[in-house]
Amino acid sequence: MRILSGIQPSGSLHVGNYFGMMKPAIELQERGEALYFIADYHSLTSLTDPEVRRKNVMDVALDFLACGLDPERTVFFRQSDVPEVCELTWLLSTVTPMGLLERCHSYKDKIAKGISPNHGLFAYPVLMAADILIYDSNLVPVGKDQKQHVEVTRDVAIKFNQLYGETFVIPEPEIRAEVATVPGLDGQKMSKSYNNTIEIFGEAKALRKKIMSIVMDSRPIDEPKPDADQNLAIKLLKLVAPPDLARECEERVRAGGYGYGELKKQLFASYWDYFAEARARRAELADNLDYVNSVLEKGAARAREIATTVLKRARRNCGID
Ligand code: ADP
Ligand code: TRP
């Protein structure tokens, strides 16, 4: 079985990325050959500073390795080290109906936010389809917001297979129900674009301040709160605290008498502990960038081996070999 996922190098990774995509992806390493990549071609659709892109690519590499990606077991690489994926994007584009792309929520959301779209942003799901199909991937662990893109991938693969004969493996998305959408500091989906993130490797003082600034309701401390499970700090605490502690805090909020300030202090402490080991590992890796680069190079070589075979198959089947 082959497992594949990608993440854009568009800024510091946050707790939503971690629980929605990275943690499931890291756990799936056990179940087959996993390929995880840093989607730098994708980042061109929204980020135009070359130096920032280079820095972000390295940051994502450090973050992912620090969080437990095992390069002995998993193929970890930079998307652009496998340029074959761009050729496959073109082959797939020619069988992708416009309507399929016009319906994509992620594109429509970005337009609604006032982003002036380029063709790359519109065609992005086709590049993502090529990312997935070029490695004969079976399973694609992503957060809920990417589900539609995996569905587009399936539709495009089925269409190509119908037109040109069996070429691509049809992939399945893998979405964890319990962390499908991690809420951000304002209760909306945690996202870089909403400025409501808790970074995985943030700086202690700034992060404490962010967490203490979570806005809560204004009911008196002593009032019992039957909706404690809907409390934002409790929802986040359940992700990072030992289950017993999270349950105890939830019960204390429910019963009344437990102040929100105390609750937020607990949330910060639990968050800080949860990522302590990864933080130490990240510091070691940051002192050893040659090692990180060698991991990416080795990953690219293996990824390219697979990609070349699948691209050859696609070229042959559509008659441009
Ligand atoms: P952002 O919304 O911050 O730009 P990305 O779109 O780069 O995040 O997402 C990278 C990966 O992390 C995707 O698989 C996405 O589904 C997942 N992800 C991002 N935010 C969340 C969240 N709040 N909850 C769950 N998964 C998330
Ligand atoms: N579009 C994904 C995101 O923004 C990143 C991505 C690119 C991806 N190609 C992929 C995810 C292939 C899974 C599979 O989060």
C-alpha cells in the first residue's frame, strides 16, 4: 500500500496542520510505503518571495522531521525535485472538465476573500491530482478542507482510465473524524489565512500571550456550564493534554467555580509539554542542515524512480511515447 500527502511551505506549521494532517500521516508510516512532500510548486500560486519560499521549505522539513517523520521508513522530498509531475499535470488538464475546477470550494473561498486569482490557483487541483496519481497512491491523509481535491483527483483519474485504458490507481482520502477541523483562537477553523493559529514551534512568551487572549463567554465563574464540551479551550486541551486531565478540566468547567484564566494557563502548559520532545529534536536538526538536505535528496531520488515509471505508462497509453 502506498500513502501520500503534501504540505505547502507557506508559513510556520500550526496545531491544526499537526492534528489534521501531520500526526495521521506520521502514524500511517507503519502501514505501507509513505511518501510525504513539501509542495513548493503549489506555493507559487500565492507566495512570490523566493527567499521566503526557500526558508519556508527548510522550516517545513525541520518541523516534519522533528514531529516524528522517520526518513528511514518514509520517502520525504521536495515536490519540485520531481519535475515529471508538471508534465503529468498537463496530460491530466486535458481531461479535466472546467466545471469540476469551478466548483472547488477552496478556489471559491480565496476569490471571495478578494485574492486576485492566477491560472495556477485555478488549476491547482490538477497539480494536486498529478501529485497523487504519479506515485500510484492508495491513501491520502489530509484535513477535511482537502477532501474535495482528492475527489477531483479520483474523477480525473477515472476519466483518463476510461479514455486511455487502465493507467492510474484510484486513491482514497483518509480523514480523521475527531480532528477533521481543529478550531483556531477565534473558534473558526485554525488557518494561517485567518491569523488565529497556535504554531507548533512558537516562542513561549508569544504563545502564552496568544492562548491567554482566547475570548471566552462572560458568565460568572461560579455558574455551572452544561456546555463545557463546546468551550474552545477545552476542545484544544483535549488534543494536547493527557485524557484524564482534559476530562477533569471539562468537569470542573461544567460544575462551575473554575476560572477561564486558570483553564487557559493549563492549556498553555499542556501545549508546551506536548511538543517538548519535538522542540528539542527540532533544535538539534536546525544545527544539522546538511543532514536535512541529504534526507530530501535521498527522498527525491526514490520518488523520481516511481514517478518516471508512472509517467511513462501515462504517456504510452495516450500515445505520446
Ligand atoms: P492553512 O489553512 O493554515 O493554510 P493548509 O491549507 O496549508 O493550512 O493545510 C495543510 C494541511 O493541514 C491540510 O491537509 C489541511 O487539511 C490540514 N489542516 C489545516 N488546517 C487544519 C485545521 N484547522 N484542522 C484540521 N486540519 C487542518
Ligand atoms: N493542497 C494541499 C494543501 O494545501 C497540499 C497538497 C498538494 C497535497 N498536493 C497534495 C496534499 C497531494 C495531499 C496530496 O494542504
